[in-house]
Amino acid sequence: MAGRYKRKVRRTSEGLNSLGKVKIGVVAPAARLHPETAERVTQLAATAFQGRAEIVFHPQCFLSAGHFAGDDETRAAAFLEFANDPSFAHVWFARGGYGSGRILPRVLNGLGGAAKDKSYLGYSDGGFLLAALYRSGHRVAHSPFPHEIRRSGGDAAVTRALAWMVDQSRDALEPSIDGKHPVAAFNLTILSKLIGTPWMPDLAGHVVMIEEVSEHLYAIDRLMVHITSNEGMRKIAGLRMGRMSDVPENDPPFGQTPEEIVRHWCAASGIAFLGPADIGHDAANTVVPFGVP
Amino acid sequence: MAGRYKRKVRRTSEGLNSLGKVKIGVVAPAARLHPETAERVTQLAATAFQGRAEIVFHPQCFLSAGHFAGDDETRAAAFLEFANDPSFAHVWFARGGYGSGRILPRVLNGLGGAAKDKSYLGYSDGGFLLAALYRSGHRVAHSPFPHEIRRSGGDAAVTRALAWMVDQSRDALEPSIDGKHPVAAFNLTILSKLIGTPWMPDLAGHVVMIEEVSEHLYAIDRLMVHITSNEGMRKIAGLRMGRMSDVPENDPPFGQTPEEIVRHWCAASGIAFLGPADIGHDAANTVVPFGVP
């Protein structure tokens, strides 16, 4: 696990194009991206990184099929096209929503050798892919999406993700990351949906960071019951809590804050509560490369 | 597994009180019950079963602690008091909401021998308890709650549950139950939360019935991804689909009905789709005794 990112820095040169730019491929495993969003991200990268980043948005990002950016076959094919293309240093997920979990079998069956020479970045619903790819020996990172540029202050989030991809800037990383202990980060709902599946990575010894958005307190509590009762999760080094935002009102009042809930289930299950994590569904969300970055 | 209910019928006599009534204890592992609801259920039982049922509502049912009918310790203690009391033939969960999962460790640690001489009935959030009790060799049944009497037409639901408890009336059972194949029934969300926990029973060879309420189609889809990707779930005899009610509007339209979603994931995972099940969060909800009833 150690040296994972040393190796990455070395291999990044394979993802440089002829002009010395870091080549980043964007695909949309879940919801579609608006073309104007892609233009804004391209312009921001050109300005902030002065031609050192080349971002290629796969046309699949702009497709629409009901809830998704194209049907399962189309989204998986686009993902594999970029994952298996040695010219890309990174595959960046356009945005969340829902859909990544649907394409896991197709994606895992189609990955070739070049897929291990790059990293995969995203979060939220993208956690399905991060988990399965990490488990199968690929480099992954919890990271803001291109779509984040639509948030108030979202330029900073996108710039942070790019700073990690282009410069491996440690300023982009979640501040508790010490480069010694392996880490991972998940949306709490997605982590719950991974428990007991063939995509759940072995997180023994990891500091696991969780964040959540738009869930009632009783639902957060129920998710905590679930993840902390899993045998594998009880082997993690500890839990850090990111932001739990846009919590709908509980009726009747739940009587505990999100942090009290998380602390309660950590104590009940013998999992160490290690404090806050600077991650969440917001513009301040940081990068958490899985493993030892 | 076969003979489970033959044994039950024999042992029911232990749950008869001195007047020959079947004694039913009601506890509230999740949300509180209104005292007036208890009175209505008592009156209905007196009328419909002409003194052959004695229903005892534990005072804990009427307590209130934030979201719950008393704190975890209080709810677990009431549950154990009735579970370990040999005078009761059945322990009936007052209602759902949220809270059963929180008291599982306390309940499982406190069950004595008399707890196996009775059955436990409820559904929805109560599925946490049904699962854990079934796994540990207790008799359980998915069943309407006493609280159901507040629904339009709810008298029929409560009468159905009582007809099973008092008379073992097969008219109360979900109609696909054939007395040959083992069965189980869960709320889909609760089943997802059981996956990968020490409370998940071995459902190999079982016909598993699922129902859901108030979940978006994308969330139902995600729940189906979760449960059908679990190794243990792939060993069930097949899935039956109960009602999925009060589905909030999906934006954009999801493009599949709940049945199409369930059929899709059954096909994708090699789990047999066996058709409908007459269960759900409604007055028509039937009784599904786990195992071979």
C-alpha cells in the first residue's frame, strides 16, 4: 500500500500528452453533465493551470436516458474506453446522482492493464466505483467533481481536484491525512450499500471518513447501526466524520446531533472516533486518495 | 425447519391463561403507541374473538423519548420482560417507525429459554428483530401491527394478525405460502440494512418477499443493486414483490416501474422472480411466518 503514490508520480508521465500536459478524461457513470458546465471547467483549467492540464469530456457525459447519462451499456463503454486508454493520467467522474453501482459488473469485467496506470476520482454515488476499483488494485481518490463548478464557490473545489491531479499538491488533501495511515472516504449511504457486496474493499487498518447529505437524523442513525455492526468495519483504524448537510427536520426531534450519533455508534461498536474530516457535499470538499497518499 | 409450526400449535397451550385465553404481549421496540390505539385494539379483540384473546400492552408502549417509545434500555427491558415470560404465547410489536435495530444486542443477550416458546410478530422497522430472532432459532412472523387499526380499513389488518395468533387461521397468511417452501418477508430498506450484519439470517432456499413505502424509484433501484449483489441473497429460492407504495416522483422520470426494477435485478443476479406478494404498508398486509408455516 505504501509507495502507491510514489508509483503514481512516476507513472504520471505516461499520462502526459505530446505538449507535456496532464491528460484528464471525464466520464459520467451516473447523471449527465450540461455541456456549459464542461466549458466552464475547461476554461478554469486553462486559466488556473496555464495549459498544463488537458481535460477531455467524453461525449457520453452529455447523453440522457431517464435518470442517467446514457444507458448502462453506454456509460460502462465510455468508462472503459477512457480507463483502458494509456494516454489518460486520470479518469474523473463528471458528477454524482445515481448510476455508478449499476455498471460495476460491466466495468470490472472490461478493465485492462492500462487501467492500473491512472487514478479514478469522484465521490458520493461514485463511491461504488471507488470501492470496487480500490478493491481490484486501482488507484482511486474521493474528490470534488467537475459538476461542482456550479456551486457557489465551486471554482475552488474544481481547482482543488485539478491541483491534485496536475501537481499532486498536498494542499488539496484532507488535512488529517498524514501519509502514514491508509485512508478512505465514502458517502455514508453508499458505504452502507457496499456492505456485504463483492465490491466492498478490505478497509482493515484504514482511517475511514464519512459524509452525508439530505438524510434524516433517524436515517443517519440507522446507517450507523448498519456500518458499525459489520465485522469488516470493526477492523478499521477509526472513523472521521465529514459534514452531514441539509438534514431534513426530524419529527419528533431526534434528540442527538449527527456528531453525537456517530460518536454513540463508534463507542457501542468499539470503533475509534478520530474527529472531523474536511469532506462533504460542498465547495470545501477535499481530496482523499485511498490507501497511503 | 419443517414442523416449526406444528411445534408452535402444541406449545400455544403454554400461552393460554387460566381462562383459556391466548395471551398476547405488546411491546414497542420503535415508536410509541397512543393509549387510545391500545384501547381500540383491546375492544376489537374482545368483540372479534369473544374473549379468546387477552392482549397485554406493556406500559413501555406509551413512553416517549425523542424519536422512541422510551430509551434503548427501557425498550429492550420491556421486550425481554415479555419475551422471557412463559405466560405469553406471542410478543406483538406495537408499530414501526425506527428503533428496533438499536436494541438488538441488548435483546439478544437477554433472551432466556421461555423466549423460544412463543412467536414474535411485526414488520417494517421490526424486521431488524424478526431477522435476528429467526437467526437465533425463535419463531417470528411478518404481520400487521396493533397500530394498523388507525388506518382506513385497519380493523381488518389487526383482525388478520389476531386470527393467526389466536386460531392459526391460514386465511391470515400471504396466499402464495404453500406450507412446503420456507418463506421470509422484509421491508426492502431494512433487508438492505441487515446485509453484512451478524443479524442477517441464512435465507438459502427461502422464498423472500419484499415491500417498500415512501422511497424514490432510484432508491428502490439502489436497494435492489445492494440486496441482489449479496452472496447469501443469491442462494434464496426466489423473490416475491409486495406493494411499493407512496413512491415520490422521480425527477427526471426513472423510466421503469417498481416491478420492472425488481425483475431487472433478479434477472441480472440470477435470482428467480416469483411474482407478487400480498404484503405492504397497508390494511391488506398479510401474515408471513418465517420458515415453513
